[in-house]
Amino acid sequence: MLVQAGGGEALLYDAYLLAGRLQAAGVPCRFQVWEGQVHVFQAFAGSVPEGHAALDEIGAFLRAATTQDRAA
């Protein structure tokens, strides 16, 4: 699972807890904090460069996950 959170959002600590609990349960998890960003900053990809970069990260994560599944 990929968890992305803005460094300035109110749910940052919750995202941190989620990632920790996933890892403790044996679920592979990649946790990213995007400093200076707010909640759902990815929705502003057209005007916020970090939003576009985060969407690129999501795409790369999905490509890697689906490629691994097909190879197995």
C-alpha cells in the first residue's frame, strides 16, 4: 500500500499510524510525507508541482505492483 500525506495536514499523524499498523501486520507499505502540502494536495496537480509529482509516484507504485503480480 502507498500512503501519501501532506506535511501540513491535520491527518498526518493518522497517516503515520496507518502506515505503522500496516507494516506491523505484515502489509508492505510505502509512506511518503510531502512537506508543505495540505490534505489531498494531489487534486491540485494542475497548479501545484508537488501534486503532479505525487501522482507520478502513484502511477509508478501501481505499475510496479501490477508488474510484480503478473510475474508471480
